[in-house]
Amino acid sequence: ASPLPLQKWALLALSSCSSLCCLCCLLGLLVAIGLTLGTQGRALLGPCSTGSSTLAPVSRECPFDPTRVYVSAPG
């Protein structure tokens, strides 16, 4: 068996890196879903207290509001 050409090694390395990145993303998604279901969504609204100093002083809105309905005006 002849050794693999350089292009095949590069393809193997890139596909391995891609598979590893995909696995990391999948694990992160599973952890996020698990935390959300485990805390009944309270972890999502944790930083939304009115006394939070990370929010802009002009707006007391939460940076992530799952109850907000986003509507885009037609063209």
C-alpha cells in the first residue's frame, strides 16, 4: 500500500477537526438544554434583576426576554 498523498492527509486532518468542533457544539447544546430544563428556565432570566449593574441605566429591560414578541414590519 502506497502512502497517502498530502491532499488526503490534509483532508483527513480537516475532517477530524470539523468532527471535533461539531462534537463540542453538540455537547454545549446538550448542556444548555439540560440547564434550561433543570431550572425551568430560571437560569436564562438570572441576570435580569432590576438591580443589575450590567444593564444600561436607560433601559431596565432584560437583554434576553423570551416573552417578547419580535415583529418585523413588512417591506
